[in-house]
Amino acid sequence: ARQLVELLAPSVAFRESNVETNRKVWDLYAKDWRPDCEWVRKMADNLGEEWNDADLEFIGDEWSDRYSLQQVLDEFILPYCLQGCKAMEIGCGGGRVAVK
């Protein structure tokens, strides 16, 4: 068992700092993300709603259902977006919120 742990240890994301862990996981996730990937489609299946390939346009579309994303936009973002204002999304992402 110890040999197995030592063999797998370099692949475990949490060995680095939280920043390094997130960087490593995000880079792998973003690099491998495609709407037709089995793991992306499997995550989308967990949304509890009907979806199709067109719903998986941006990285992260599989993280929440349309209603929940719209609720976040309506409650936390759009009330602060006044007509004529300019905004910038800061953070790494796939554009699913910024496109709205």
C-alpha cells in the first residue's frame, strides 16, 4: 500500500498550496474541457434538467442549471449593472457568466 501511495503522490493535487492546487486543477480542467467529453456530459447529467449539446458552450456550463445561474445574475450581479456602466469580470473562468 505504501508503494501505491508513493507512486500516486505526485498526481495528488492537494500536495501544493491552495493556489498551486487550483492552478493545477484549473489548467487540466480547461485544457481537457470539450462539450463532447464524457466527464463533462456526465457532470451535465447531474443538473436535473434536460440539456443538449448547445447548452454546453462555455467552460463551466455543466456546473449549474440555467435557473440557478440566472438567479445568481439577477440577485448578485445585474442589480449593480446600471445602464451605460462598464464592468469587467476578474477571475479565471470560461466566460459563461461574462457572456450574459
